[in-house]
Amino acid sequence: MRILIANDDGIYSPGLRALADVARRFGQVRIVAPDVEQSSMGHAITHSRPLMIRPTSIGDHEAFRVNGTPADCVTVGVAEWGKVDAVLSGINLGANLGNSVWHSGTLAAAKQAPLLGLRGIALSTPVKGDQPDFGALVPWVVRVLELLLVKDGPQLVNVNFPAEPRGIRWTRQSVRHYDGKVVPGQDPRGRPHFWITTVALEAPEEGTDRWAVEQGWVSLTPLRLDLTDEEALARARREASD
Ligand code: MN
């Protein structure tokens, strides 16, 4: 099995190295990742300038850094490697739950896979203070990849690991409201600037990704690319035919 590894934290992230080290148990691994951090860039692609792909030393993995977005890395990586069976993105330094799915670069790299007809898996874990203990997560990453790669899971899955997992749960995406708080400040020259923060206003619904990670479960959310609101479509068509 050929496994392409990407992320949005950049090619030198310890989370990417941890994922590649585990993934090689399941097949042939190649890393193609952004040369600098691309977190929260969403599914942006680069079309107004050429992309460079440069060999890079990441342990003894075959690795390439790209001056582009997470989705660019997957597109270029798959085109250059030819046959790829699965794209793994992460392990992101920071959870990607609920609302984050919309702007996450980690998710975008995974989402690019089904757009190319491939399996895509995004993997993330929260960061509190120090770097996550990736060593402690290894057995859980193995279990998840057995479920999703070996047992032929859904084509696109968003995986989030709590710091100390107690099991695995299949979940749905939590979509709650956020306060969209903008925190003002000043730069050293006295010019005003602003930080965008996202704090969820409501507690997560049971059975959702946010709920699961808060309860200590590894959350697996199958996603789809079709955003069509089926109910609204059916209603609009009924009314149009009246
Ligand atoms: Mn990130």
C-alpha cells in the first residue's frame, strides 16, 4: 500500500514525523508537506505561480517539501508518485473538531484525496502547554489505521485523539455557534491590530466529535464532500412544482 503523508503544520512538525513512523507499518510511506506552517488555510490551492518540490530529510523517510498549501501538497504529491492508495494528514498540533473542519488545512489535505478518487484520513490531537505525547498515542494511531486502512473504512474520516484515550467512538460533526470574539491590541509602533478567536458558545451535543474528545474517546467522523442540504432541496423542488 502506498501512503502519502501531508499536514498543515509544516514538514518539520513532530506530529508529521510521528504519523509517518506509524504509517510505515502499513505500507510504503512518502511525505509531501508544506515548507512552512499552513494552519487554518482551509482548502486553498495555488494557481497563480508555480510550485517547487524539494527533497528534504525527515528521519529516514522519503520526504519532499512544497512551497504551497496542504491541498497543493496532496495534488502535487499524488501526481508525482503516480499510484497512491491513501492520504494521511497530521498529526495536527491542535484538535480539529466541529467548526474547525471548515478552515482546517489538515482536513483540506485529507479532503483533497477523495477529490482525486483516493482515501483520505485527517488526524489531530489537542495541545495544552507542551507538545503532545505522541509516543503515548502510537497504539491508538495503530488501532485507528487498522480500522480505516486494513478493514476498509469510509473514504474520508476526521480523527481526533484526546491526550489519554479510553476507547474509540464513531461520531458526527458538531456544528455549534461561536462567539467570533475579536481581541484588539497594538503592535510595537502603536498601530492597532486584531486577533480572531473562536470560542464555542454552547456545550457539544452527545455523539458529536467535540463531545467524544471531551469524554476521552478517540473520535472518528466520516465526512462527505457533498454539502447539498437535501431537505432544503426537496422542499424547494416541491414548491417549484406547485
Ligand atoms: Mn495545524
